Amino acid sequence: MADAPKARRKAERRGHRAEWLAVLYLRLKGYRVVATRYKTHAGEIDIIARKGDLAVFIEVKARREAQVAIDAVTPSAMRRIRATSDVWLARQPDFHRLSQRYDIVACLPGRLPRHFPDAF
């Protein structure tokens, strides 16, 4: 049982590192990151970024293969992300101008992150 908290902490550190890498990568691609680990009663979004009038809600997954990372975003996770994005959008003064998109960034060992725009 003592190994479970240790494994959980290790997974959390790996996830935070992946999010940090994803933020850097997205900034290099011209996105303006406006929030990380955005939480509401509806759920959590790893990264919220903007590019002009586009609001992008990004789920970050650290996996060994890109397809495994994509498959790790379950339908229930997608629903939670969409519900949370609705809360964020409602709080934006320019929400009526914004279009939205849901992306996945896969952080793979020893490689640059892979960005999958409009993943769901």
C-alpha cells in the first residue's frame, strides 16, 4: 500500500512536466496561454490558450505513443472538458466573438510534443 502514494506522486510530477512542455510548445506555435489547470465545479482543463478570436481547450497526455495519448481522453473526460469550457467562456467579456476548439497535446518520451488540433 505504501507504494500507491509514491506512484501517484510520480504520475503527478510526470503530468505537470508534460503540461509545462506543452505550454512552451504552444507558445512557440504562437498561442497565448491564458490558464493552466483551470478548475470549476464541472471539471478541469489542462491548458486554455487563445489565438486571436479562437479559444483552445487543451488536454495534455504523457504517454509512450501518440495514439495511446489520444485514446486516453475518454468520452466522459471530453464531456467534463466541454462543460468546464462553457463556464470559462461565460466569464469572458468577449465570449460572443470567440470560436472554440478542443485539442490534445501528446507528450512523448524523447520527442517534441505532438499537437492534435480539433481532436474532439
